[in-house]
Amino acid sequence: MRISVIGCGYLGAVHAASMAKLGHEVVGIDVDPKKIDELSVGHAPFFEPGLPDLLQASLDSGRLKFSTSMADAAGSAVHFICVGTPQRKGEYAADLRYVDAAFAGLAPHLSAGDVVVGKSTVPVGTASRLADEYMETAPEAILAWNPEFLREGHAVKDTLHPDRFVYGVPEGAAGERAAKALDEVYAASLSEGTPRLVMDYSTAELVKTAANSFLATKISFINAMAELCEAAGADVTLLADAIGMDDRIGRKFLNAGIGFGGGCLPKDIRAFMARAGELGADQALTFLREVDAINMRRRSRTVELTRVLCGGSLIGKRITVLGAAFKPNSDDVRDSPALSIAAQLQLQGADVTVTDPEAIDNARRRFPELHFERNVEAALSGAHAVLLLTEWPEFVNLDPKAAGTTVADRNVLDGRNALEKTRWQESGWNYKGMGR
């Protein structure tokens, strides 16, 4: 099939390269000339394992190209909208200006029977509104909603081998046409037995926001238990292991730590609350305010634990922060708990050095006042406390004996409960975990 992908950021670039890998003829379109130039020569503008090879292979096949002109979308049978929906400045609500602009810009280039597929995470009701607008500007096109469920660090696998497909389509023949088109797009994955659920627009939109809200709630729940464990003298990691054996609960996302961040969960749960309020159902999601509050409280708690490790004062203390990205296998620093904690420590008088294998350039642009060091040994030199805040394998697997010869004081705060506690203690470190 001929496919266009509108928006070549994190979601769009991965989707475009993956669709070409599946054998489709794909054009990726974005308004940023620099991004298009990079993608056109096989350079991914962000770090994602497996994407550079996939991107280059798709370009070499001749099935993938990139453009800044929306006119190049003409002639495609299916058009995917993959633009961002950031949090609106000063509000909880999602900023839909990029979604609206993409749909409006695409409309003049659509032909009868074209299927326009929204993949962006949007407030419930957005698809119905856009479908009504298309009745005026592109009445012969069909709108569908096909939410994405990508995990940063696993995006290529999640696109090529997803755990489910969700199709939000209109009723009647138009909906059947849209579902058939998406079946053709995803034929390879469907042949592997991937489940496929067809539903109305609103339910499809809610699937994504509800899933993210559930995951955020699960993370904040175990972090709330970590607070209680610290007060009671219990160990949250053993607690999580025990309750996670109940298959109704499960062990995934029950790792206590410094909280969640990134470009999805924080802004998505806030937009979900805002939209519920607009619909008059705000009481249904009041619990998400506490989920958000628990998550943000983990950052200040980490600062306080660091102060205790440093003997009661941060002033003049050298702190090494291991990790800048919000999660490993990513260079994404949007709403990164690690960077937020590093900045708070510096504001309270500490001398902070941050190291990360992939995210330093992005982190420096966001927090230029912090000191960054690419070499881990140099970053550890003279530290009074070491904080593991992003669980990159190279940090988790550090040799505590070797690291102990570099630092000034052997104090370590395991912000992700990822280090081998006994190993570090036996190497002479004052170890502190979260909720342990």
C-alpha cells in the first residue's frame, strides 16, 4: 500500500520505517526541515535501539522517503497522523494545535476513499470532532483512530510485533472500509495472531489514556507503599514480590523508586483529568490527582534522603547522579525525575555532576546550569554521595569496589532499587534504597 505518515517525531519516525519494513511504500512528512534532512540520510534524531538499522534498511529498499511538503501525501491510500499532543502551557489539558493543523493541512490532498488514521494520544471526543470537520473539508475521506502503545526503548519491536491493535471506526460501510484498510496495513502482524479489537471512536481514544492512567496508578501505589515501608521498617521490594505473585496484580510496574516521567504518562494523566472535568465527570478521576502528587513527592523525598546520606547538609557536597534520561535505552529527558532531582540538589547547595550514556546533550539543553560528564569514572571522582536515578545496565553493573576507590565518601542512594544491596554493603558502601 501507499502510506503517508504525518509527523516524524518519536512515534512517526518509528512508524514510517516500520511500515516500509512491512513492505509498504511510505512517505514521512514533517514541517521541520532539519529533522527531514537527518531522516533522509538514515540518521535518527533521537536514540532508540534498533531504529538506525531499520531506518537505513527501509531507505535502502526504496520504499521509504521523507518530505516537508504535505502535497507528497497525495496518492496514498492510508494517512497516519503521528504528531505530538503536549500539555497546554499553564493547564492540565492537552494542546491539540498540532493535531488540528495536521488534519487541516492534509485535507486538500485527500482523494475519495482515503483513510485518515489518528495515532496521537488525544482527549476523548477529538476523533468525533475531527470527523465532523472532515464532512465539510474532505467528505469522501474516512477517519479512523488507531492508538499507539509504544514503550520507549522497545518501540521498534512494539510496532512490528504489537500485543494488540485497536481500531476506532465509524459505523456502517465507512467503518468496514477503514477496518479493512488497517487490516491490509497490519497484515503481517495479524498473521502472527496479534489480537484486533474494533470499536467506536470514543472507546478507542479511552483505551490509550486509561492504559497509561492504570500504569501510572500502579507505579504510584508501590511508591506510596515505599513511604509506608520506610515508616514501618519494612522492605518494599519483598512486599512487591509477594503481592506480585497474585496473578490479579502481577509484578510488572511494581518497582518502587523515584517515580515516573517522560513525555507520556505525566501529561496524559493530567489531560485525562482535564477532559473528565470538561465532560462533567471530574469526580471519576480525582484519584489521579493523588497519583500525580505521590509521583512528584518521590522527587523531593529523594532529595531529603540524599541530605541524610550527606550528614544533614547538602551545602558544598559533591553529588554524582547516574542517569539523566527518564528511563534506560532512551535519550528522552522530558519530565525526567533524575534531572529534576539533580536540579533540586544543586539549588540546595550541592555540587552536582550528571552522567548518562545517551541523554547528556538533551539534558544540557534543558538544564545548562548542571555539570555533565560523559566518563563515569570522572563523574564519580571526589563524590560524597552517588545516586542511581536511571537504571542503565552500565550503572547497575558498576563494580562497587572500583567505584569506592574514586569517591570521597562511600554513600550510595539506589533510586531504582536496581543495585545488589549486599554486594555494595560488603564493599564498604553506606547503601540506601527506596522503601527498604
